[in-house]
Amino acid sequence: MSINQKEMEEQFINYVKKIGAYNEALALIYWDLRTGAPKKGVDQRTEVIGVLSSELFELSTSEELESYLTVLSEESIQAQLSPITRKTVEEMKKEFDRNKKIPAEEHKEYVMLQSKAESVWEEAKEKADFSLFQPYLEKLVEMNKRFIEYWGHKENKYDVLLDMYEPGMTVAVLDEVFLDVKDKIIPLVHKIAASKNPPTTDFLYQTFPAKSQEAFSLDVLKQVGYDFDAGRLDKTVHPFATGINPGDVRITTKYDESDFRVAVFGTIHEAGHALYEQNISKELIGTPLCTGTSMGIHESQSLFYENFVGRNLAFWKHNYEALKSFANGQFDDVSVEDFYRAINESKPSLIRIEADELTYPLHIMIRYEIEKGLFDGDFEVKDLPAIWNEKYQSYLGVVPENDGEGVLQDVHWAGGSFGYFPSYALGYMYAAQLKQVMEKDIPDFDALLEQGNLLPVKEWLNEKIHRFGKMKKPLEILKDVTGEGLNAQYLIDYLYKKYSDVYQLDL
Amino acid sequence: MSINQKEMEEQFINYVKKIGAYNEALALIYWDLRTGAPKKGVDQRTEVIGVLSSELFELSTSEELESYLTVLSEESIQAQLSPITRKTVEEMKKEFDRNKKIPAEEHKEYVMLQSKAESVWEEAKEKADFSLFQPYLEKLVEMNKRFIEYWGHKENKYDVLLDMYEPGMTVAVLDEVFLDVKDKIIPLVHKIAASKNPPTTDFLYQTFPAKSQEAFSLDVLKQVGYDFDAGRLDKTVHPFATGINPGDVRITTKYDESDFRVAVFGTIHEAGHALYEQNISKELIGTPLCTGTSMGIHESQSLFYENFVGRNLAFWKHNYEALKSFANGQFDDVSVEDFYRAINESKPSLIRIEADELTYPLHIMIRYEIEKGLFDGDFEVKDLPAIWNEKYQSYLGVVPENDGEGVLQDVHWAGGSFGYFPSYALGYMYAAQLKQVMEKDIPDFDALLEQGNLLPVKEWLNEKIHRFGKMKKPLEILKDVTGEGLNAQYLIDYLYKKYSDVYQLDL
């Protein structure tokens, strides 16, 4: 590499770090807005976000960046770059090309549409009136279709959107796994509905003071290996985790005093996300590679902790006494086995974010089928409420009373996020696949949980997944760890085993 | 004004708002660093600060800004600008000229020196070893002397530094008021030392749980009219207030469980700062005028609330029962009058930030005399420890055992802040002057405090001071409100009256 090339590589890295700095400042501002920024300061804060975001957009689409990317993407030069720089160039170029292909005017129009659509959606949801939201959703779909044309596509247009959240994922793959899910999970849901041995759950809904829930949540976070020197726990309306940098990965949770599960499982879920972000290799700091590789892999980590750890009997054998000591007596007459059955109750329901482990994938599948239909041209926006209700009836046996608890329940579409929903189900399937390999390396998984020793689990995930950040693509990680591609069978097996146990079914 | 000029004014305002946005983002980052940012994320956050600060410096010294300022400062155009734009141009030009006159290389050297000097100072203070810090302080003084030459000065070089914190303030004025203070306060300190009726104070130092102190502090904040929809209270090692924007003015305090006064008076003090920032006219948002007009006027607000409200007997007649209810019985046998005397105990001491109302101005005077001597050429840095100790002996009758509790106690000089200290005493004198005028408009001041009705006081300060932000200079405010210039007599009168009461002296 010539001196000039070396210099350019350095300039490029500095340029990338500058972009990273803007992203980090914005991440902190968003965290603050959600955790307690005084409401009268919000309008002005929005101006600040506007200024920093435009600067960020300019940095991400500038001629300076284009010239770095052009030179550093040349084959002869690429070969001489460090792996991190090479991958950074690749990531930045993908993003740059995507941004550049959309005419500036349309980009601006789209940003304004998103913002308007979100506030209209809020009103429409509250009033349970789809007709308010319909024209905005139509416009969002239409613009996304146009963008897909700008970006270019192969056989399936929807693949282009999937790729934004889960690089490499396609309709062909998803159709297959969701067919498996449909064929296997729906019958199980029916069997459970007919079960004569449902768990008793009334004791779950006693008053559990928020302060005590917090104390227990903090204990659990320590146990899973969340690093408090690189994070903090706050309270919000909707729990989330945010990786501001790997040394600053914050979690929030929500305390419902009449249902402790919201905080406990919410915290464990967000801890899964946080452990990922906290353990990305320090070499990647300041590059766009310093984050989870995809929404699906991210969700595999949160769901792994929430379900495979947090809803596991062995975990509660260790933690049940502590939970009892923080509670006001609500579990005193309940065995840990009955407690375990209660927290694993499954019931078809209308609201995705309140769904249990078993029915959750069906909620996702419905959204996937609808999105695919919209971009295939099979469905029209105006028909979505009817389609939604019909699918809920058919897969889950429940029908929303109104669109507020139906097709309007999620914010994603209002934000223009089409192709995002499948990540939730993918994460779940990935998690089951990872778990099955992990058990080969850590055969005493349950025994460790029963001892409260979660360190080997965390280290395994650090080693196999976390440290790579975006250096590996999601399907590359899956292949490297499990030796195969996406496979729904592991999740199905897990659910059959678990629910035959919880509901004492003979499957 | 021509269309082009109108357009330029708009572009200028947008440019200024952009600068404001960077300042706001940085203010939030600094608040976060002090209130609980995870320590492992700090290094990376420092990088972010670096990127945003350089961008801010570039924006503040750019040719684009220069061209706006040149055109908009022309007399014929100035006259056609709105008052806010005109004042904004004036403020920005002052700052711009100051920055531009220092060669970029020296600016960079100075920033690095400040940062290094602060960490050396920390070590020197801990080891109580002035010799470690001496070369850095010498260099800081030397560079400031050079800057003064670049900036230009009239008779007194130190005036240039004073003007940075208190526009318009001069050595000529300060010499006079500090002479008054010296002549009147030192004899009072001696009389108090010889008093036969010192207050009993042992009951102050009982255990008062932090949570209860917080609850009481929140009550007091509500009472003074702090707007919680435009602020929040957090916990830090050193209390502070920060105006991120007028709708987001945050306070922090510190809880010492064996001395509740730290939190209570700390909170009231910071509330005084916060009320100022919360009540600046909304028209000024996004301009550099949207902040307190000077350090001195800012301190007048905090000290007004801390001393004239918080250490007032009438205030405690209203609040003493509430304080008792939060405490663990420590005040049960103490009358409100004895409580009032106890919280107003005065004793010469070594540490400025722990000093009482009466001796505090003497601590400031010592620092003022030393700074003036350094820039006059009367004093040399190497002699400061001896000079310091001699002045403490002479004015306060106490001598530090080592330089850690002497000349090294404050961080200001390590940060290159020469000319800042006088603001503390100025604020105190301003507050006494304002109080005396306020009493003409609100003759039932004490009665209102006794009813817990602090709204008229807040509204008076809003009307006379707060709303103007930087639209008026400090001495302009003083003149407009009191009809005169700086005058130490009001403070002296107040202190004589108060302490003759507390110590039952016959003066």
C-alpha cells in the first residue's frame, strides 16, 4: 500500500469515527428523552436532534465519503486493508449506495411522512379508526415500493426490505420455516386449549412493590453477568436496551405492581440485548461494526435469556427463595414447580407484546404474511383490517373487537418499518438452534442455572456471537456456530417438550 | 432592509441555532457524565465530546460566521435588525473576535495545558504538594498574560479577565467594595469570635436519612416555584444546576446523612440558579442570549434563595414542622428560633465552599487580591502558598496546615479561570441590593415566607431579572432595578443586622 493509500485509510477511519460520535450523541439524547427528560424541554431537544441528524446525513452521503469508498473498494487496495477496515468500507458502502439512490427530495418527503404517520397512527389507534391511518399507510407502502425499484431487486421485492433488518434473509427461506411453524404450533395451541391440566395462576397477580421488584431485578442482572460499570437500569413506559457504546449499555424496565412478571422478564429480555452490546470486541469501537449484526441475532440473545434462562425451572430453583423474600407473601404456598408452570401459561391472545412463548411466533407470522402480500401486490392497504381479523381467527382463534387492538396495535408500519417483524421470530428460532449447540459444549446447563452460575453461558455467547459485532453476517454466525442454516425444528422441539411438561400433555 | 439583508439575517439566525444545538447536546452529555454515566463508557464519550467541541469551535470561528457578523454589524444595517438579532450579533462578535485574536496553535496548546493542569492539580491537592502544580500554574498565568495582550487592554490587564465573567466589572470598582467589606466584616468576625452567646449546634449533626432529605428537598423546590415539568433533581458529588434549555433546567444535590444542611441549602442554592434559567423569555431560545447574563448575576439568584430565603427565620417558621416530620427526632427539643440561630453559626474556617455567610466574602477577597497581584506583576506564582497563608491569618485568623487545604483547594486556577472568583462575592452584594429594592415592592416579604407563599418573590425576580437572559448586561440590570451601581453597604447592613440578632450582639 502506498503512503497515500495509508493516509487515506487513516483519514477514512477518522471520518468514520466522526460519524460514530454523532450517532453516540444521538443515542444518548434518545435515551434521555425516554428516561426522564423534562417535557417542556422536548421541543427544543427535537431541534437539536434535527441539527445533529442532518449533519449525520450529510456526513453519510458526502462526496468526501464517496471518494474514500471508491478508492478503498478497489480490489487491489481492498486486499491490503485490515479486516476491520475492509468490513467497515463494505458496510459504509452499502449504506451510502442505499442513501444515494433515493433522490434527496424523496428522502425528505419520506422522513416527513414517517413523522406525520406516527402521530396519525397514535390517534387512529386510540380512536380504533383505521380509516384515519389508511392514506398514510398507503403512501408509506407506495414510497417503499418506489425505493425498492431505486435500490434494485431480484425475484422478490420484499427480500429487499428483509435484507435491511436481516442481511441475507429471503422470502424463500421464511416461507419454509413459517410453514413448519404453522403446521406444528397451531395444533399444539389447540391441544393446550383443550388441556385438562392448566396451571393455576391467580397468585401471580398480587401486589408486589416496585422497589422490591427493582431489587430482585438488580440481583438477576448481576447473576446473568450484566456489567454495572458499563451500564445502568432505569424505568420507562416501554422497556428497552440501548448500546450507546460498549462501555455504556443501558437497560430500562417497567414495574407493574400487580404483575411482577412484566419487570422480571422484561429485565432479563433487555439484559440479553445488553450482554450482546457490552461484549463486542473493543477493536470495533468507533466503527459501524460495533453493534449487533442484525435485528434477528439481537433478538436471539434477548429471547435466549428471557425464555431459555428466565422461564426455565432450573433458573427458578436457584432464584425462587430470593423472589419470595422480596415479595409480600404471594408465593408462600406455591411450590417452585407450580410457579414454573404458572409463568409458562399459554393462551391465544390479541396483543403481540403480551403473548406467551408458544403463541408469539403466530403473531409474527400474521404480520409477515401481510407485509409480503402488500409488496407482492396480493393485498391492498384498505383490506388489512379484514385480512388481519381473519388471520387471527384462523391461527389463534381470537378476533379483535376493534382495530385498535387489531391491525393498529404496533407502531412499526407507521414508522415505515416493513420487513422488521420477521426478526422477532427469527431471533426465537436462532435462539433454539444456538441452545441445542450450547448444550453440547455445556452439558450441565440446567445444573449451572440451578447453582446460579451463569458465567459459562455468557462466556459461550461472548465467544461465539457477541465479540464479532458486525464483522460476521447473521447467517454466517448461524452457520459457524450450528453448522447449518435457519431451521425451525429446534424451536418446535423445544416448545413441544416444554408445553407437554407444563400442561402434562401426552404428545 | 433589502431582501438580501433579510435573507442574510435569516441565515445568520439559523447558523446561530445550529451553534445552540451543539451547545445543548454537549450540556446534556456533561450532565450525564456527572449524574451516572457508566464509567467504562467515559473514554469513548470523551471522544464524542472532542468531535462535537471541534465542530462547535469551527462553527464559532468560520469565515461564514465572519461574513454574517461583518455585514450585520454595519451601523446602517444594525439599526434595522430586531433587538434580539442585534444583541445576538453583538454577543457573537465579541466571542468571535476573542477567539480569532488567539493564534490557532496557541489555542490548541492552551486547551491541552488546561486539561493536563487539572489532572496535575488533582494529584497536587491530594499530596498537598504545591511544587507539582507550580510550573503548570506559571504557564497558565503566562499564557493568559499573552492572551490579554492579543485581546488588548486599557489601564488594568486583570480587567480583561474580569470582563469575561462579569462584563463591565473593573478592578477600580472591586477595590472599593472589597475595601468596604474588609473594613466592616473583619471587625464583625472578631466580635462574633468573642461573643458570649454562640448558638448551640450539636443537634444539627444527627443521622437524617438521605431519602427523607430528598423528600424534604423536593417539597422546598415546589415551594420556591421550581418547575418540575422543566427540570429534575438528581444526586451528585458536587451539587450543580444546568440549563440545557429553558424547558430543561436540571438540579443536582448531595446528601450527607450526618449533616442535612448540605442537601437542603445546596438544593435551595441550585434552585436559585435554576429559577433564573427556567424563566428566561422563550423568544431567546436558540440564541446565545438564552442564559444568565453573567456569573455574578447568576450567583445573586442562588445566594438570594440560599441566604435571604433559606437562612431566614420566617422561612423556617413555615417549614420547620415539615423538616421535623422527615427527621428522626433530632429537632424535637429545639425551638425554631434556636434552630435558626444554629444554621446561622459563623466561624472562620479554611475551606471556601464550607464557609458561612459572613466569612464567605473574605475567602473571595483573598483570591481576588492574589489574582490581581499575579496579573499586576506584584506576585509570583512560586510565592502563592506563603501569600495565601499570610492572608488567611490576617483576615480570618486561621492558617492551613498544608497547601491541600490552602492554596490548592479550588479547581478554578487549574482550569485557567482567572477572574471568576469575584463573581461569587459580587453575586452576594447584588443579592443584598436586590433584596432591599424588593422589600419596597413586597413589604410583607417575611410574612409571605411564613405562609410558604414564595410565588410573588419568584415573579418579581422573573420580571426584573430572569426574563432578560443576556439582553441586558449585569450592571444594566443592577442599575435598572436598584437605580445605582455596585454598593457593598447593603450586604454589610444585612450581615450586621443578622449577626447581631443571631449572636445577640449589641452593635
